[in-house]
Amino acid sequence: MNLSELSVKRPTLVVVVFTVLAFLGILSYRSLKYELIPEFSSPIFTVVTAYPGAGSVEVENSVSKPIEEALSGLPSIDVIRAISQEGVSIVMVTLQINADVDPIVNDAVRKIQAARSVLPPQALEPTVTKLSVNALPVMVLSVKADMPATELFDELNYRIKPAFAKIEGVAEIDFLGATEREIQVNVNHDKLDNYNLSILQVVNAIQTSNLDFPAGKITTDLNQTMLRMSAKFTQIREIADLVITGRSDGSLVKLKDVAEIIDTEKDAGTLYRVNGEPAVGIQIKKQDGANTVAVCDAIKEEIISLENRYAASNMQFTIPQDGSLIIIDAADSVRFDLILAVILVTFVMLFFLHSVRNAVIVMIAVPLSIVSTFVGMELLGYTLNLITLLALSLVIGTLIDDAIVVLENIYRHLEMGKSRLQATVDGIREIGLSVVSITMVLVVVFFPVALSQSIISPVIAPFAMVIVISVLISLVVAFTVVPLLTSRFSKLETLDRKTGWSRIITGFEQGMIAFSNAIQQLLQWSLRRKWITMAIATLLFTGSLMLVAGGFIGSEFLNIGDTGECIVKVEYPKNYTIEQNNLMTRKIEEVISQKPEVIGIYSTIGGGSGFLAAQSGNNQSEINIKLVDKTRRDISSNLFVKRLENELNETFTDVKVESAVVSLIGGADEAPIQVVFQSSDMDTLMVFAEQMRRQISEIPGANNVRLTIESGNPEVVIRPDKQKMARLGLSPEIVGATIYTSFSGNSDSKFQQGNFEYNINVRLDAFNRQSISDVENLTFMNAADQTVKLKQFASVTEETGTSQLERYGRISSVMLESQVLGRAMGDVGNDVISFLEKTDFPEGVTWLPEGEIKYQEETFGSIGTALLIAIVLAYLIMVALYESFLHPFVVLFSIPLSIIGALLALALTGQALSIFSLLGIIMLVGLVLKNAILVVDFTNHLRREGKNIHDALTEAVQLRLRPIVMTAISTVIGMLPIALSHGTGSEWKSGMGWVLIGGLLSSMLLSLVVVPVVYMIAEQAKAFIKKGNRFLS
């Protein structure tokens, strides 16, 4: 007794099994988290080390190189890239694709801690961060209140931040534009000279007098009490009255005698504005595995509570960025596509099956398969996201394929006069192997995709597995639920021409008969002219490939989509202060706000976003722009921001403006084209890189071509004479500490007030930090308590240098970056690579592709390998099922026939060949093989009944045409909402939809003709070979 017979004879078992699956599916659906895309971490981690006050050369030699050395022994390293800038070192380690990232990151932390002793004492603690989508904020808030800026910071830092931090799933919380309280000790250099003091003595006096000492216990026979000496500063006048030293005449030198003590605000590092209004920004990141939508909802609830609590201060929160909105929009868009696809497919089934009864029997496979799939998603740890929901939407038409083939064959047996029970059993027995074949082919096509290794494997693996699970469940439904229903409720439908519906159906059937007759006539012509038919098919296939080669179809790694958000990055001259930056940025904001497409602007002055935000400085700003929904504007966000960029560069001189759109996963799509140039000779490298920049700028589509290293950064260089320094009794440690404290400040000491602590920042006053003369006249105290001027042992010169140095693979390097405009990224990237391959490089200079060029090549190669494996596995599955090597080979000829329509559809709709369209082609392989399987399998069945090849092929095409058309049209109709979608994430979906629509239509039409011709040629070749073997024997 097979599965179908068991379902017919024991229906309660089927009902119980699928009731349990439905119940578990509903529970699983309710527990699945919402995300935009599947969670994944790139095999990259960064080590960021702040070294305040150090130049790029010093940062590279003292920080970047030692960290590179420490990390070089880690396993599975692909490449190490180091960026050394003023005051910060950023070391990025890219691991191999199959590396286990977490243990390696933990090992890196241990190695960094071990190497801490070789780093400069002034360097801050290195921070190791794993690169992932969770490194970007899920929500950005802005807050204003009627209270002083420093009080607002205290409330934010000590009360509001903990309120947000206690929310389940919240990780890091950072502030933008916050104003901290600071006790500034502004030392007068002339007064130091008058009292024969150095600034280090001032720092030492403050540190040694601002301490709490545990002093033991007071013990009696009855109790004991802790003893503590409390000497920390609690009032400003205590700091001012601090005695620094005593003089020979007995007088005391107090801090207020040499310095001005001010309770004020910390120097602004960043400023933040929302729609032109100053505010404090709050960036909130979520923990790994946390539900983005739930976290954002909880934050919004907490905001309401905080606004009520601080109503007296008129505290108001706004939400410039909400990461949950795009997730909900994308999910709603895909859910709408899914529901619309079900409705459309159901409507199509009514035409083919003539009644609601028959359509319900077929369509029951959709809800049962989808709901049961949720169980598999929960067990595999997947989430409801754009990718998994897209997989469910794409597979709607496919889920009913098995049911259609089974039902159509059962009805054929009913028409023979058999009972419902007998027709069900005989129909499934006859077609069962074909149904298993077409399902297993689709399954084995997607398994290699799920197992492929590339940078985006964590994204496409859930897509593949969701399809595999749902298709396997649909196979079980076709072999259980469908026969159960047909054995009890099926009946032959007779059309009553008196009703309007019957007349519509009659007209549809007449159209199907006409289409069948046309296919039969074309088939007869093709069987008589086999080689002409094959030549035409070959020309069509070659022509479709030429669409790619001829540039009619571009290529790209991943369409970034149109989220309606873009970023304008502004860079001013290197000597700009934060105040100058603020004034100019405000003028730029006014220009942007006048654009009708703009509905919101929020700016970070002196800072930036993204994974390398540490590279920001006082001369840089970032303006985030929100546009109206893309359905309400006639220009894409990419084109809008490029036009805006050109306008701003023309309007504001001495300002460098660059722009990028915000991708679907957050962050700016800054430079998809990246090329690394390497050489040990930095001068030769920079000259050649600049030459390449100018020439690559002329490549069509290359936009904003720039080098990551730029010269012309003003700097004051101090070159001490070590022999003079030694004769004057000075050590490098004293000299370095004095210079650093004088100009950067020392804030190791804290001022305590209540439960809060504030920095005490000791440095020269602003008047003594303005010129080279101030540097030259800086005073040092030697071991003999004598004062020495810097100009006595060092030269001080004003020079220009690079603000950034880079190393790639532990070799000096510079990266060329380019954005893309007007052409597909892959096409521009191919032109750049082709140009570089033809260029003669100076000796010692090499180049490597990076960024999306590299990832596209790797990912396309991985998907191509998965496609090849899928075809081989599909062939082997068919060989095992049919015990023949020849006929599965014939079935494979339907693949190039589908490629014809797929590429033509991409060309006609202007879509590029991307990761998702390639996934569509892989899915197409599994879908189109079933058409050929149905024809070949039924031909073999008829031949076993004694019919010759020609008659068997003719009858097989005639009898199998209806299920082939039904499955193809139902799948195409199910794809239309996806292909025509304009909602969030439609840029990812539409290309895949058009590939499947075009491929299915061309395969449906051509495989009904070409596959029989190939079958005939193969059988004739087989007979010829057998005849030759008999002749030779």
C-alpha cells in the first residue's frame, strides 16, 4: 500500500497529521521574529585604537604596525588592512569565507591585550568590533528640553540612557552633539614662567590632591567602623585654592595664581541638528538575535514614558531614523504580493479546472504548505524577512504544480468512466514517478545554493531552504490531501452553455484547443525538419547570450534599492574649526531644504556614520536627507542626490561634497568600485595612483573617482635634537608629556558632585595655543628644576603632509574608490579591470580588486558553481529514477530554452544581472525541467504500450500540454505581483520575477517542440549506434 492509497483508505490519519502541522505552523509563525534580511556577520572585524594628538606617521609606526604584527598569526586570515589617521588607527581584518569568526575574534582580543605593552601609553584601549548589520543603529532619536545643555547631558547619560538600556534587546547607546560639563584649568604660560613652574607640576599637584584613601578600620570590643580619608574635590574653589608649591620666602603658589578655573562645557566634538534645529542625537543599536521591530516598539513606549516624566522640562523626542519602518514596509509589500499571487493563481485555476470545487482541491496545497513551512523556519532559526517571505511568494505557483499534475491525470481517468476511488489510485500510480521527479529536481537544484560559500551565503541560504521545505511539503500534500479529496468529492464537470461563466469557460477551452493544434502543427513541422529546428533554437540561445555580451544587460552585485534616504558628506579645508564647519553646513542645509522632494534633514557636524565613523573630523559633516516616497516623485534617490551633489559643489567653493544613497540594510553605498594599489615606494605609488585616478575618471559610468590618501594637510612638525635634549637634562618622556598636556590637555582627574563625576581638563589657555611661537616658547622643567624652552633643543616648522596612511596586506597602499552613475556597477567594474590589465605598471607596484568588484566575482562564481552542481544533481536524480542516461540528458535541453526568455525579459525590462536574478535562473532550472520530464516520461509510457517514437511524442505533447500550460501559467501569474512590485525592496524582487516569467514562458513554448526533436535525434543516434555495434560484431 503506497502513501496515496493509505490516505484514501485512512483519511483521519491525514487530517490529524495536517491539523497538527497547521497548529504548530501557527505557533511558529507567532514566534518568528521580523527582520529586514537574515542576520549575518561578515567575516570581518576591526580594531580601532585612539591615539589623541598623534599624526598619521606616528599612528602607523607606533600603533597600526604593532597591531598588524600581533594579529598576523591568527588563522584563516584573508587580508589585513590598516588605516592610520591623525589620532586614530583602524585595522580591518578580513577572514576567509568559511572561517569561524567568533573564536577568531576572541583570540584577536587576547593577542591585542598581550601587545598592549608595546603601544604608546597615551594610546587608548583598542576596541575590537565584529562587522555585522547589528553594528548599525536600529533607531536614531533626537531630544530637546528646556534646560541647560550640560544638565541635559547629565539626564541623558545617567538617567535616560539606563532607561533605554534596560529594554530587552538594546545594546550600545551613543550620543551625537551632546554637551558635557567639564572643569577647565586654563594655564597661563607666562605665569608658569614667572613662578618657575611647568604644566606637569600643575597636573601632578591636582592628581595627588584629588584622592580618596582607605585607611583601615576603627575597632572596639563591640564593633568596628571603616576609616576612609576623603580628599576629592567637591567644590570649584577647592581646585582654585590648591597649593602647587611653596616659595623660598614662605609664600604659597596656588592654582588660581597660574590658571583660570572655569566650570563650563567640554569643547564640542560634534553638533547635531534635525531640520535646522539643534538637538542631541541618540543612536541605539540592538543585540545580536534581538527582534528589531520589538526593540523599536519598546523604545517608542519608553519615549512616551520619558516625555511624561520630564513634562516640566518640556522634553521632546523625535525619531529621524526608525529601522523598524522599512522592515514592516518590506514585509507588508511581500505579504501583499503573496496574497495577490494566491488570488490570481486561484482565479487562473478556475479557468483550467472549470469549477470552484476543483480549484479548492488544488489550492489547498498553498496554505497547508506555507503554514507547515513556518515549522521548518522555526526549527532552523530563520526569521520573517524580505528574503524568506520572497521565497514563499515566488513558490506560490510552484506549490500547486504537483497537485495540478495529479488532479489533471485523475480527471483523465474519470473521463475513462472509472469510479472516483479507482481513478484516484490509477491516476496517481501512473503519474507518481513524474511528480516525484519534478519535485526532487527542484529540491536538488536549491540544496547547492544553501550550501554555497560566499559573502552573502547567510542571506541566500534561508531563501533556498524555505523553497526546499515548502516544495517537499507540497509533494506530501499532492500524495495525501489531494487524493483524499478527489476520491470523495471529485466529479466531471459539464458546461451549461446557458450560463455566462460556462460561455467564458467554453471560449477559454476553444482557445486552449487552438493553441494545442498550433503546437501540434509546429511539432509535426519540427519533427520533419529536426536540424533546422535545432539550428533555430541554437541561434535563439546564442542571441540571448549576446544580450549580455553586447551590454544590453548589465551586471551588478546587489541593487541597493530606493529607500528614500540619502547621505551628503561634506569636507571642508583641513584647517576648518567646528564653528566654521557649523556655519557652512547650515547654509548647505538651507539649500537642501528648498528641494520639493525633501521632507527631512538631520545633520551631524564634525562626525559621520557607518563602520568607519572614527575617520570623521572637525572639517567634515554628514547630512542625512529623507525624501518623499518613491511613488510620489519622478526621480530616483540616486539621481536626485547626484544632481544635488553637483549643485552643491558648484555653489560652494573650497567645499568637497560627496553623496550616496542609503541601502536597504542601512549605511551608505559609498564606493562600489574599489581598487588597491600597493608598493613599498610610497612616492612612486602616489604618483602612479593619481595617474590612474585621472584615467579611470574617463571611463563611462565612473563617478567621484578619488584616492583615499590625499596630501596637503597642514601640520606643525617638532624635530628635537636628542644630544641637546640630553645635555639640558630632559628626557623624551618629560618632553612628550609636556607637549601633549599643553596642547591636548590632561583629564585624568575627576571632579565629583553628588553621584556624578566630571573631567578636570588641564591645558594651556587658548591664547597660548595659537601659533608656532607658542610651541617654540613652551617651557619644560629638567631634573635640576631649571626651565628650558623648546626652541633651545628642537626645530619647529610648518609643513604639509598626508592626513592618512594605509597598508594592505602589510604593504603600503592607497585605495582608488569610485561611485557609479548611469551604468550597472558590474559593467563599470569590468571596464576598470580591463583597463588595469592593459596598463603597464611601474616596477614594484601591484593592484588588487576590492569592494563589490571582488565580492561580485566571488559570489557570481559561487552561484555559478552551485548552478553547475544543481544541473548535475538533477541529471543524476533523473538517471536514478528512470534508469536511463539518455532520456535525462534530453530533459536537460529545456534549460537553455528557458535562458532565452530569461535574458530577453531582463533586457526588455532594463534589469541587471544580479545575485537575485541569478537565483531566479537557478530556480528556473528546477521549474523548467518538469515540463520536459512530463513529456519524456509520458512518451516512454506510451512507447511501452507499443507506440512508435513519432506517435508517442505527438500524443505525449497533446496529453501533457494542458498540465504543462497550467503549471507554467499559474507560476507566471504568481510571479507577476513580484515582477511589477514598486514597494520596499522591489528592486531586489523584480529582477528575479522577470527572469522566472520570461524563462517559464519561453520554456513552455519551446520545450513542447524542441525537446521532442532532441528526443527523436537521441533515439535515432542510439539506434544507429546499436546497429553499428551489431554490424561490427
